[in-house]
Amino acid sequence: MSGERNLTKKLGPWCKRIDGKGPQHQMHMKYSLCSCFKGNDTLDNSQLRFIAQDNSYVDYTGTKIFARQYWLMTVAALYKTMKLNAKNGVENCFYELMPSSSCTHADNPACRVMLEQFGTRAYLDIEFKQPCDWIHHATSDMEPKEIGKKIATMFHAHLEQFLECDCQLIILKSHRQNKLSWHFVAVCSKDGKEYLFRDSLAVMAAMEAWDEAADLSMFDYHEKGSVKNAIDMSVYSTHKLFRIYGNQKEGSNSGPLIFACYYPKKHGKPRFRDMLVLQPYSAEPARGQFELVGVESTTKLKRQRIGRAQASAEPKARKRAKVGFSHSHLALEQFFFGLDIWKDAKLHLQKYFKDGINFDAAQFKSIDTVYVPLCTTKCPFNKGSYNGAHRTNHSYLYIYFGSGSCFWFCQDIDCKGKKKQIDFPLDLKMRMREVYQRKKAITIQI
């Protein structure tokens, strides 16, 4: 009977700060304490995992307080709790909390111990409102649900190529009237054996490689004066949450995540435990681990790719590589240099970046897109530790002439997936759009 109790074991919840320790820290401490009893059928923690739950309540003033609780649960305990909640009319709002090799609770070995038991599948979170103000016309011409299929196709192709594996996507959805939402969980295998990532930071490395290899800016859109992307790149940082199948966002009309389909398509439906991101290495058959190490921390970008040697403790300063120019690049350069809108755009940006901007390093990506690396360490979001600036990370601009838009990006890991829009004067923006969107002759001085 003790073995059966262990399968449905849950500890917690932790929701308040005690003796200066937050609820997450208390959860980590409890897991570490349990690890001392590894092998004991009643107290063994090998099947426990971090679970977060949104659980609001009404205080004495009648105000609704949105609170978060933390648990240690086995999969069986989680499933049993969800069934009981559903029976009693209680919303299920559970999330997986990812253990991390860069755990913020440095005095505690909980994450290190848990990562010996569990690996992480690649996962993806997609969400955008409908209707959506897409920046790229090609995206706006697509049916909304076709955009989700497009991302699934691109994500699947990237994983198979980058990891040299076979990939099967488990696609979950929780669409509502004014918003579309998908969650993808990827099962990656080689020669019939599933392989997992070390942790979410290793998944982040694979996602950054995708961001560098593909034009994910096609999924950019405007919302409330800022630019967002349908692909949420923030879900891979240390101790981030990922919503679990059958659960919904508290206080919203999102409805629970439900199974949509496999990609590529196949019959059947996965079990509850198979739709989780965190998976045990000890499953039958046993799982392997990809040789891909993630960022060392969420503030320093020290990413290691497959096949690369470990970085030394004191890496040498690297100079920016010189850009090699192809014939097509030189043709695009000549095209842009003959446009008045390019000259005016440079003048405007020189006024914006008064500490200097070097257009000699600009790269002409396509007939309407220019990339400009910046030498400044200023952060567009003022997140750096040096009066808002970063010590080493450079930022860069992308100028999209077809839409008259310019976005400032930062390469620091905490700023990934975010963009700051730099507005051109209305007259210049209209002249940019006119060149690309109207069928009329233009004069180019060469």
C-alpha cells in the first residue's frame, strides 16, 4: 500500500513568505529534504515534480485576490486532483514549473537533483488576438488558423534539421472568441529512442537557433502601441511556467487546453502524462539526452551548440566578424543607396541615436529589409545593470521599408523576443509604403 500512496503523493501548498523564504524557495527546500530518503518507498521523491497553481480568493473587503500556490506532486496525484476539482466545480489552473540548471535558489540542490530524474521536451507557446494587426502583409493574408499550421510546420522542420532527429508534435489548443492559442510539445527521437533536453534553458538554445535561421518576424504584430510576436520566447527562462493539458488561465474565458491533433497527423490521442513537458529518463524504453547545453544563466548569454567545446572560464573578447557580401547583397546595397527614403531614414536614425550609428555595417537582407548592428550597449528596455545599459551585449535595428517600420532589438537573454518600435515621421513612412505598395515608377540615382 505504501507504494500506491507514493504514486499519488503531493506536498504543499506553499503560498506565503515565511522567515524571509518565498513559497518557491520553501518548495525547493522540501524537495531537497525528501531527496535524503531516496529509495524509501514512502518518502522517495523521484516521481515528484514542481507544480504551480493559480488560486484566487476573496479577502475580508470583498476584493478578489489572485494568488499562486506551489506544490510537489506526482503525475498521478496531479491527475487525481484535477478530476476532483472538476467534480466539485473548481477551475483547474495548474502549470508545470521547470527545474533549471541555473536555479535562482543557489543554496539549494533541488533542481540539480530533479534534473537527474527528468528531462525536458521541446515546447512552444503561440497566442495572438483575432482580429490581429499583423505587420507583414503575407501573414495578414493568411487565415488565422493557417498561421498556427505554418508555425507548426516551421517548428517541426527546424527540430528535425537542427537536432538530426525524427519529430512528432503534440498540438494542444485553447481558442476563444477573440484570441487563438496553441501549445506544442515535441517528441524527438533517434532510431526509435526518445531524446530529451537537459532543461528549459537547453530548449531555449534550440529556439534561439531557430530564431537565427528563420524569419520569425513574419509573425510580428502591433498591439497597444508595441510590437509583439505570436511565438512567446519568454517561456524558457529559469523557473518559467507552462500550462498543463486540461487546465485554463484563471479569471479568463480561455477554456481548458484540449488535444487538437498530432503533427504529422496520426490516429489516437496521447495519455495525460505524455502531454507533459517534463519526462522521466527512467521510462520504458529508457530515454536519452541531447548534447545541447543552454545558457549559463538568464542574464549572461553563454550558449553552447551541439559539437562545440565548452567555453573557458575567462573567454577572450571577440571582435565583431566582418560581413561578407554576395553579388545579390551588393545589388541590394546599390538599390537602397539610390533611394531618397533610405537617405532620409538614415538621417532620422542618426538624430535618434545621438551617440552614433554606423551604417557602413548595415546588411541588406531583402528588397525591403535592412539590418543595422548598433555599437551602443544601451538597452531599448532599460534592463541593463549599468544605468539601464548592458556591459557587453549589443543591440540592433531591423528596418522594414514595405511597412515603414523600424524595430530596436537587444541581444541580452532577458530581452529576447521583445522589440521597441522607433517611429519614422509620418511623411517618410508614407513615402516608404508608396515605393513598395503602389504600382508606379520610381527614380533611383546611382
